[in-house]
Amino acid sequence: MIRVVVFTDDESYRDRFAALDRSRSYSLEFYPKEELRTVLRSLSEPAVLYYDLEGESQFVRERTLRFLTKGPEHAVGVIDSTEEVPDPAELFHIGAVDYIGPGVLEDGVGPRRVRRAVTLFEQAYGSNGSGDDAADSATGTTDGPDADWQGTTVVLSAEAKQRTRSYRPSGLDWQRVFVSQEYTFLMLYSELDIDGDLRRIWSTHRIEGLAAKFRGYLERELTGYGAHSWIWSDTACLFLIPFDGERCPLVRDCVRLMLSQTLMAVERLSLSHAVGFRLALTVGDTIYEDRGRTGDIISDSVNFVFHLGRKYLEAGQLLVDEEALWLADPQLHKLFSFAGRYEGRELYRMHRVL
């Protein structure tokens, strides 16, 4: 029996799939869209997924569909009752296998339609068989370059989706950022890992010097992103990075930085032994003020990233929040594991690389 999973917030759609529900070849399940992440993690075998686009912004819609159709694990169909998609053919170009517009939805979705969608899925990903046999083979394992892509499932939580709808991207040009105005930035918390033993051995002057060198090292490494070392305290520094609301290539460079910690200690800090650092990358809103005039800023996002860095982040770790990782190159997702929730955000931790 093939599992068909429909993600929608509209209960009336149950009637539209009634014919499929009566079929002995399919099991039908409905879930609210906010449970997409949880349900996908629970799927031990490939299934047929239908996702309802109603109420989604173009930004959220495109990112969600790109995620759902990235790997060949599941056959993906789209429900578009309000005809939000201007060119449905584009959905098939990125890997969808069914499109249910208002006319089809009115007539109802039955076994024959889903069977055709599964057959198309099988043809697209190279499995053998046709008709019902092909549909049955869709529940087998899938080999190929993307077969392990689902090691980490990065799907936005309901809270994160709400935040994306209220983004005020700063843009990638600092010339368009004005003081006392609020924008959405990438926020990178960085901290040099100097433990209590080293603090007892080293003078305050030496620690301050190392922290300044570390900050300068990150400034040079992040020059291409226009990063500003905005707020610093002791061995920690918060960088603001311009953000276009659509991509987060910085995740790749954060991974690269974590892999070069030993070289950083030797080459940049002139130390004879390893001293690492920790990084936390988030997407957040803040009023922008020039460096040195940030004392009166009230920002939940700034408070969050400092709380994250000082109370949750451990030495030598890279943590990325769900929005930043969702906007990164999907090939990087496999380097991260789900690390829990902190103050309403889903977090992902980079694996240790030996």
C-alpha cells in the first residue's frame, strides 16, 4: 500500500480526496502544514506528498518547493487552489510530478491520477515498472548522488515561516542602510575559546590582544560579505552581514572557518598550541546604529544571539539557525544535525570533522 500524505490547513480538502481514501492501494493522511518538518522526519519509506500552496508568500512557496523536490525520496505534488503559480510547468522542471489546480480539485483526486503521478516519478528517477507495479516500487530505496541528502531535514518551523514574512532585508549594499532604521541582517556571533586555565595564566593585556587579532582575522576572512564587527565584549564579537532575504552563502565560509581553527591559532594568533573559537549564525532584525553607538538598541534578535553564544553554544562549535541553513546551499545540509530549540528557534550543529 502506498502512503499519500497531504499537507494543508483546509479541512475541506478531505472531501476532494475521498475517492483515493476508498482505494485499497493507497493510505491517505492529512496534516497541517506546520507539521511538515515533523512528518517528513517520521517517514521511513518514500511516499507521495501533496503540499497546499494557499496562503504562502512567493518567497516561502519557492523555498519550500525547492526543498521538497530536491531529493528523489518522495513523489511531490502541488495543490494550487487559487492559481498562485503563474507557470505550473516550472514545478515539473524542478521535480514535481503533479499539479492540482482549482478545476482538478473541484472534480476530486482519485487513484488514477495519483497512479500517473507515481509513474512519472518512477520514470524521472530511473526505476523500472509501470502502472500499479511502478507505484509499488516507489516504496523501495533510491540510490544515486542525492540518496543521502535527507540525513538532515531542514524545513522551516511555523515560527520561522512567520518571521520570513516580515523580513526587511538590508540588501547587499551598505550604502542603502541608514542609521536608526530597522533591517533584517545575518548576525554572526564569534568568540575566541579561552578557558579558565588560560585566563589564570595569561594577562588581561594578552587576552585583549588575542581577541583583537581574532576579530581582525574574521574581518579579513569575511570581507567579501561586507561584514561589520559591530558589537564586541571581552573575547566575543557580533558581526552584522548584509542580507538580501533570499540566500545565505555565508554558511559555507563558516564551515571553512571551523575547519581552519588550528591554522588560525598558529598563523594569525602566533600561538604554539591550538586555541579554537565558536560561531553562531542567525537571521535577525535590528535597528542599525553606527559602531560605538549601540548601547541603547533594543532588539530581540541581538539579545537572542548573545544569549545563544554565551549560554548555549559550546567551545569549538558552529551553530546555525533554521532560517540561515534553509537559505544555504542544500549540499551543505548533510554537514549539520538538528540541535534542538532555543528561545523559539530551531538550531543545527555542524558535525565534528576529524
